[in-house]
Amino acid sequence: MSQLNKDVVDLVWGRPSSGVSVSIFRRWAQGFVFSESELTALEQFEGGPCAVIAPVQAFLLKNVLFNRESSNWRQMPEEEQKMALCSTLSEILESVCSSTSTGFCLVTWAKGQSPHTSTQTITQAQSQTQDMPEPASSQPPQEQQPTALAAEELGFEQFHSILHKRTVMSVAHLREEVLSLYHTWRGCCGVLLFLYSVILTKGIENIRNEIQDTMEPLIDPVHGHGSQSLVNLLITGHAVSNVWDGDRECSGMKLQGIHKQACVGFLTLMESLRYCKVGAFLKSPKFPIWILGSETHLSVFFTKEMSLVGPESPSEQARRVFQSFDPEDAVITSFLCCSHHHYFLLQREQGSLLLPIFFLFLFSLFLLSVTLVKSKLDPENLGIILLGPFLLEFFPDQDSGIPDSFPVYHYNGLKQSNHKERVEYVEGTALVLGFEDPMVRTDDTPVKRCLQTKWPYIELLWTTDRSPSLN
């Protein structure tokens, strides 16, 4: 293989002593295939590639729900499927591009070397990643097997020996080329070809500079799961390893986080177990679509209710900044040391002071004095201020603007995780309460616990007999 090819393999798969197993590579060797039962949903055949398929599905839903004129978003003819998928792949490639001056990279089969050609031709192929002629564009549909996994004779090393990389310099040209390669994306190894295109468009060195542990590969070569860096790369365009807002320092080491609001969000069951804490940039995306992470899988939760992702209200902004001063980083009951309250007032948000909170505090101090406010918020003189009383004191009538109930949907691309192994959206109704009401308690499933990291008192009523699976 060429050096570039080797660098990509090291970044994606690491350097396992025994190489990447046949079963792991086979699981990743599928294309982007639409479900026959749900025409806007992508299927995942085996565990592993959800780290790519779920983000693509989330952006696909964004385009179908909010950029498409048709009201029936669950029905899509094949030509519209083609346009929706290719525009989604182009959008992700555009988001990861560090500089348009370097262009966009597309990785596809070298001309005449796709796994759909004869076995004899494939066997004779040599490593030609950099110096092959122009690749064939989209193969005719009749020559493709878009729902198939890798051809039996195509192994890990042989796959990397018949790749071709090409560069396009404009967004318009990128969109044309991605569209022309539609059957390539749908066919054997389409997911990996797109992943490699993303990596080379972003730049190997740029990704290494963003990953916290450069020894950690994007795909676990033992279990086949994608890393958080890979998920973040596809969601935000940056391969950082953490999900909090901004950067943090630990023992003099800079830990990079998310720096701006994402188009689609991310929530994880790991937060309910207090292993991590997702920041507002991922919890409150631009569109009401969230990738849900369990210990081993990614699925998608979404709705058409745009009020869920409106601009932060003053109370939500106060909650976020308040929790940044939480010394215990508590998930359920946040608190603030009284000695930190003046720093909280001066917390800067993108170069400007939190003026509403600042003036509310000044007004309270003017009327009641510091001692009175402190005694009200900390009556037992414990030296802490709880988040609940703080918000109740300064934002007593704050309306979140979220409706009491709204329709929601859950997507799980794994066929075996769906009823009768048909990949379909599970429809339901969400109730977002202001407090816990034992009379409205529904289930206690992993999906609900994951969503409670954003809406602590959410309840879900599904239209199916069983709740959707997070795994």
C-alpha cells in the first residue's frame, strides 16, 4: 500500500497485532441501503457501522423533514432517495473540510476494480491508491448489489489495494461527483468509502491534532465499534474525543470539547450513569434530531417540533452557566458554592456579560442586601446554593415554550432490533413535565433514561406494544 493508504488504515483501524479480523471488516463492508419497509430509513446489517450510519441518518432526516417540500416525509420515490442521500453525504463532507483551498477528497474504486467485476480482475489488482486513472463514476444499477455485504473474495488488504483517491476543488463539483457515485455509496463497502472520503477531506493530521488519545483508532479493531471522536467528526466536523462545551484543562493538559451548536444533537445513556456530561451545544442542536448512544450502539430520536431547539431562554442560559460552577459536576442535583457567586455573575458568554442575570442580581442586592439573598437561598448556611431554588428565585415565571406533548419518533437501523426485523420508525408521544408526577409515570427504559439527561421529567407513550430498543 502507499504511505497515504497506510496512514488512513492506522488512523481508522490502529495497528492490531493480528490484523483486523475478517468478521469485523465484513460488518463494516456494507453500503448505504434504504429499508424496504421505511423508505427514508437506512438499514444496518450487523453491529459496528452505526457510528457512520446513525449520523448520516440524522442528517438525512434533517433534510427530509425540514428541507423537502412534500408533507409525506415517510414516502420517497427512488429518485428522491438518491438526491436525499447524496445531498446528505455532500453536506457532511462540506462540514469536515478544513479549507476549501485544499479541496474535497472522494475515495472510490479504481477503474475496473470494483468488487462487482470478475474475481480474476480483482485478484490481479495491485496497490494503486495514488496513481490510478480516473475512477469509474456510478456503476449502472444492474451491475450492482447494493444490499449485499462485501463480496466473499474481497478481504481487508485487497480492499485497500483497489482504492482510488481523487480531489475536487469546488462545492458544486463535489455535489455532482457524489451524486454520480450514488450506486457506489449503496454498494459493497459504501460506508467505508464514504468514511475514508471524510477522513481525507478533513486531513489525517488535522484529525490527529483533535483526537485526545492519538493511539486510539476511530474503529475498535477488536469489537468493531466506532469511537466518540468518529461520531463527533461526523456530527460537528471536529474529531474531538469529548462531548462537553468548550475546552477544559486537567493537570496542565488541554482537553478539547465542542465549540459551537451542532445541526443535530447527541445524548448518551452514559450520562445517566454519570460517566460523562454532554454539553449544551450537543444537547440543544439547531434541529430537533438527536443521536442516542448506548454502551454499544447508536440510534436516532427525532420530532418535527422546532420549539424544542429554540434560542436559549434566560433561565436555560443561567442553568448552563450555573452548572459550569458545580464543583461536584452533579447530574441530578446541581449546586454552587456561595464563594463562587460573584464569579458566576461575571461569567462571559462569547465576549459579552450575562446582562439579564447580572442586573437581576444587582436589583436583588439593592432591595434585600447580599446577606438576605444568601440566607434565602442557603437557609441552613451550608455554603451551597441549589440550582432549583436559584432558578425559582430569579426566574419564577419563565416559560420554556415547549408544548406539553408532541409526536416523536425513534429509529434503530439494526434489523434484529426491530419488530419482525423490519427497520421502521417507532412512533410515540412525548410529555415534558415541569416536575415528576407519579400519576403520569410510563416506562423506565434505556431510551427514556437517555432522554432524561436533557428533559428530566419526560414521559413517553409509544404506539407499539413494546418500547423501542436503544441497542
